[in-house]
Amino acid sequence: MSATKGAFWIAHVKVTDAEAYGRYAALAGPAIAKHGGVFLARGGRYVQLEGNDRPRNVVARFPSLEAAVECYHSPEYQTALAHARGAAERDLMVVEES
């Protein structure tokens, strides 16, 4: 029996309202942790090589793709996300480890 593959939650963000986005971040961190997410990168240095430049990049590792998607749809994360809507341009994806 093979082990469940982990997954990466990858967000590329351009914050347009720092105060509202700060409220999002304060609530999102605990929601992500509750679902087994661990931050690997959170707004550090980066080099944009292709595509749209979004100055805030976040990578969190989850125990599985399903856990990451469950986190996104959870009441806790959706409450946090309400603060990010209109406060940032975001792309978010979940990618399973190979």
C-alpha cells in the first residue's frame, strides 16, 4: 500500500488593501494549520522569470490534495477569505507531489 502523496498550496498575490489583507492573513494561518498545512514560503524573496508578477508568493504543504481542498472550502478559511476578496489579486492552486 502506497503512502498518501502530499500537496502544495501555491498562491501568487498582489495586495491592494494591506489592512484588509492583514485580517485575512491573521485568520488564514490558523485555518491552514488546522487542516495540516505548513508554510514553506510566505512572502520571501523571489525572481519572476515568466508570467504575471505578483509580489507575494506563498507555498504551504498539506498532507494530501484532499486536505488542501478541504481547507479551502472550510468555514474557517472562507471567513478569512472574505477579507481577501477585493483586497488582493490572487491566483491559487493546489498541486499534488509527484
